[in-house]
Amino acid sequence: MLPQTEGLRGPGVRSWSEVSDMARLAENVGFDSLWVVDHLLYQLDGEDQPRGVWEAWSFLSALAAITERVELGTLVLAMGWRNPALLAKMADTVDEISGGRLILGLGSGYHRLEYEAFGFPFDYKVSRFEEAIHIVCGLLRDGQIDYTGTYHSARDCELKPRGPRANGPPILIGTNTGSPRMQVLTARYADMWNLYYDITHNTVAGYIQALPELEQACALQGRDMSTLESTVAVLLADSSADNWWDRLPSGLAAKPLVPLTGPPESIAKELIRYDQAGVSHVQISLEPTTCASIEAFAPVLDVLDAHSN
């Protein structure tokens, strides 16, 4: 996961020059994917002022042009401030620029501050998302749609020319526990799903505990859950990190958020446990994210590669 947010994953604001260097380095040392978050302003619980954030889609488009091998994902785009038909067009175009390396991560959004600051409606978020994901999937998978809803419409809309994949990039939906409607939409539309480390409490056990809700949603949709690829974001930190997680007012659901740390072998061992639990893709959030911390993670990748072989 690349740094975009002021003061998170490293001090201050990272310039595009810095982030692009990190992206190239991560590709060179063996990471399989690069990810961007999608916020406009971000304020941690207990903080007085919001942090600035570089816009995700602009970064993603540039990353598609400067990298060659890694997959490029959004974790996740907030559908609340993007027209879904235009988003499908943008996704197919970035998939073309990248040569078929995009993973389109989508969510309903949750951070009221940025919605209100930038003038986007915050009400009926899941209902708006339900219409939007229907349009996005219709255009990316079928190339056309004719739809009118309460919040969104795309009348006799076609997606052409098409990118390198006939059915567009895979769609990932970011989910939360206790949101049955979003779970059902994930089971209905997604190729992949994601749990963030604040939901799993950065543990394999937390991931396993979240599975029954999605299993139930898949059953309701008549879908084999094994056809839905699992992904999990994992927080790692070294001794130089700003431990913002310790300053959260009351922890998360009364449980502390503890970053993964230690020598490469122990970190790799923990990541392998995610693989054994059925997770196919882990998004690594490094605190701090620097060229040095990316290089320091390379031995972990070597252990993981040896394990997979």
C-alpha cells in the first residue's frame, strides 16, 4: 500500500516523485501488487484536524504508466463521489494503460467528514452503492447497460472501445462485519472481497471470525464461496513508526490494534497463516512506508516465495 495520506505511513506529505520511486522499487524487489486508498480528507478518531490525501484515481493512472508487472488495486474507491458509468469507463481505460493489471476495489464509503466537506450526499449509502455497482458490473462485464434507478442512471450506455480483458478487471468489494446488505452485494457482484486490519484486529483469528457472515450471504445468493477470492490488509510497523494506533480513543471494538513486527522469518510465518486460512492476497501496510522499509521487507518476500515453491 503506497503512502498518500499526510502523516500516515511516514511523516509529512509524500510527493509524487517519492511515491513513484517507492512504486518502482516495490516492483523490483518482488511485490505482486501496489494499492492506493481513496480519501479526500481523513481524520482519525481523537484528532483535532483532518489529514490531507492525494486523490486515488490520479495516482493510479500514473502508476499504470510507470510500472510493468505489478497488479494495481484500489482499497477501496468510495462510490459515493463517482458517477458509476464514468467510473466503469475510467477503469477500462486504466486497465488498457496497465496492460490488464487493474483490480477495481469498490466500497460505499464511510467517512462523513470528506463527504460533507466536498459536497457529496452521505445518506442512503448502501442503496446508492447497490445501484452503482449494478451499473459498473453491467458495463464492465457486458459492455452495455440500460438502467434507471433512484440515484443513478445509464441509458443505452455502451463501453467502447474495450480494454484488454473482455469482461473488464476483477471487482473487489471492501466489506465490514454487521452489514448484511453489503455482504449480499459482495456475494452477488464481486470477484474478490477484502477485510481491512481494523476489522480483523490485524489477526488471522479476526479474519476467520468474519467468515460466517459472508458465507451466509453467499448461501442466500446461491454462490459457492470458494469462487470469491479473499484478501486481507495487514498492518506492519518497525521501531521508527509513529504509533498512531495507540492514540485511538478506546481501541477498536475494545480490542487493541497491534501491528505485525519482528524478523523476516516470523513475519513470513504469520503471513503464511493467512494463506493457510484461505486468503489469496494480502495487502501490506508498512509503517512507515519508505524506500528503506520496502527494501527491508524483501527478505520476507523471499521466504514467502520459497514457501510457495
